[in-house]
Amino acid sequence: MKQIAYAIALTLCSPAAWAAEKLSLNEVSQYLNGISTATAPFSQINDDGSLSTGKLYMHRPGRMRFEYDPPNKGVVVAGAGAVLIQDPKSNQPPETYPLKRTPLSLILARNVNLGRANMVVGHSFDGTSTIIRAQDPKNPEYGSIEMMFTGDPVELRKWVIHDGSGGRTTVILGGLKTGVKLPSKLFNTSSAPSR
């Protein structure tokens, strides 16, 4: 009887969820460097609490596109070292910022190395996900990105951009589909992006 109770206790103490462990910075860097192209549906929680949804396109290094669903219909494109934001509700021309001044540049870098000195300012595990907060070590005033990864297999699930003025934008990803063919025109920042 003791042997049966012991076997049951061992079984109960070792489900797959208990096997999850914090991912190392090297594992996460290798995962990000292994992504060349990807698409995913996303939900975005803006700093004012409003919710937007849409589709994300990524082409590393250096390129990303967010297409927002109606009623927003906005487009944000990162490419050619710039980030272009088009808001069709506004009568203003698209806004452009240098990509290197945004925390997204850390994910889109040619070679992601989270082990660089002073890049990672937080590395924790909540029982199911590894959470890494990173910043540009030379320019921490540009803000930071807090990324959440699940393991086995490693997958990016969410990120929170903390901008230099204290604002927060959360992006929750649906299933990330990698290795997809993406036309280069998706990432054109020289003119207003088309939908």
C-alpha cells in the first residue's frame, strides 16, 4: 500500500506544468535570432486602456508591420531604420521616428544578444512564462520592452513597451507563424503605407 501511495505522490508532483523552467537569456536570444519572418494576430492594450486588434508581420532584421482592424485601420511600419505611424482618423501626415529610439529595435536587431552588459534589467519566471525586461544599455531613456516567453517550444507570447515618458503599450500575440513569405512592400516607410 505504501508503494502505491508513493507512486501516486510522485505522479502528482511531476505533471508537465511543473517541468516548466525559466529560459536562459541565451535560449531566448537564439530563439529571436532564429526568426526571419513571422505573422500573428494581436491584441493591443493602449496606455489609455483602449483595446485594438490586428495583424503583425515581422521580417528580421529591422522590419515589422502592424495592421489594425476597423474601426481603427491604422498602420505602423518599421523599416529602413525608421518607424512610420499612419492614423487615418487624423488629418495629419504620417509620423516618423528613428527605429533605434524605440525598444522594438531590440527584437529587430540583426543579432539579438540579451547577455550584453546592462541590456537586461529584469529576468524572472512566473511559473509558466519567462519574463525579460530589456533596454538599450547606451540609451535607457528610450524606454524598455518587457517580453513574455513560454517554453517547450520557446515562443514569444506578449510584450509591453514602456516608453520614455512612462506610457505602456501591451501587445498580446496569437499563434506566431514563422517562416512565411512576406512581400518587401509591406515594410516600405518612404510613403504612406497602403492597406
